Amino acid sequence: MTVTSLYRLNTAEWTLDYSAATQLQQPGEPYPGWCPCYLLEHPEGLVLFDTGVSREMAADPTTYGPNGAPHMVELLETLDLEVGQSPTDHLAALGYVPDDVDYVVLSHLHTDHAGNIDSFPDAEFIVQKAELRYAFWPDGVQSLFYLEGDFSPLRSHEYDVTAITGEYDLFGDGSVVAFPTPGHTPGHQSLAVDLESSTVILAADVANSRPGYENGLVASFAWSLEASLESIQTVRDRARLTDADVIVHHDPADQERLPDPPEALR
Ligand SMILES: [Zn+2]
């Protein structure tokens, strides 16, 4: 079986300095990165890959989650929510309610990818175990992007969390395969998606721009430079062997190659 539709659902645009997204390139230039998530329709279930930016967090970061996230106030000055919608609103426009989502696969737990987890209390969450552990006690600059308000629900016994280590074939038919691409974070993973017409690799933040992916220049705040470069090569190898199209998550040009909803890749 294959995935029948892949929808790109943008939740926001976040403008960082280009040199933060792509190591020391074009300092001072703005980089308007998209913050999408993706919906996959498969005959055996509905899958969300990442959950985008939380509007609740953006509205008041100081009271967000068990301990607040006051440092986000300044970072949020460059967040534009108007260009996107929450995953729930995107789903509604496609005729779904959150309960319809069977699986949520998370690339990693940074706030631009893991907001809105609490919109899907009935889904099974698929996350690398290394990511779950690191998110609760990150190092240095990484602590900016891990907000307990996003992922603390995953500790609740009411949530169904599958903590994986290594590659994970969601339906057992090779059509949706999460594979580890650590470096941006310790438990970062990408997703290979088999459609009838093509194979797509949703690379997530293996690099934060297309030129970064092409040239091995990762985000300045990556957890491990060495692991990041190895993971870029992992994605390149997989793309070569499966003739896949690689989508770099925040890159505006890569995102514009995907259709706007309600259109989908099929
Ligand atoms: Zn990101």
C-alpha cells in the first residue's frame, strides 16, 4: 500500500537571521522560514507529521505550560501566524476533526514542530526515545526551543506514546518510515513517504534551508555539528537509493514545491 495524499499545512512563518538558519551565511539577512506540519492519508490510518507552532504559546508565552516560557517574548517578535493556521483549523477545512488523527509522528520536540500536541489526546505519538529524554533537560541554546508547555502532555498516562529507537515502519508496508537523523537535536528523525506517484523524504530540520542541505551548513544552534553532517548524508543516500524528492522543512522554495491545501501530493 502507499500513502494516498500528502498535505502540507503551514502553521506560521518565523523570520530568523539567515546566518542562524544556515551557519554564518549572509549575516544580517532575514530568512523567512515556513513552519508547516503534514497530513498523510493512508488506507489504514491518518498520520500527522509534526504539529507546528502553538497559538496559545504565541498569545502568552509567560504563562505557557507548567513553568512558562518568558524568553519566547522576544523571539516571537518575528513570528507571523497570519500566513498559517493551526493544525486543527487545517484539518477542519479538509473535513476532519482532531480525533480522526490516528498517529502523530514528531520529527523532534522544538516549539516550532511540537506545539499543539494537546490537540490530539487520542492519537498514538511516535517519537525517538532520545528526543523525549533530552527535551526535558536540554543544554545551552537548545533550552530556548524546548518548551514544556508543548510536550509535557506526553508524560501523562492518558497519552499513548511509542518511544522508538532507530527506524520505524508505521504501517509495516514501507509507505511511512521514520528514520533517525540526529544532529539538529539528539533524537531528530525524518520521514520517508511512499506515494503512488513518487517518494518524498520530509527531512524536517536535518538542515534549515535548501542551500544548507546542499552544502552541509546547518543551523547555528544545532546540538551536534558532526551528527548533523552525517544525517544530511543519510538523507542524501536514502534519496538516491529510493529516487526520492527531499523537502527541507523551513525552506520557502521547497515548501512552495508542495501544493497548497486542499490540494495534495498523491
Ligand atoms: Zn524547526
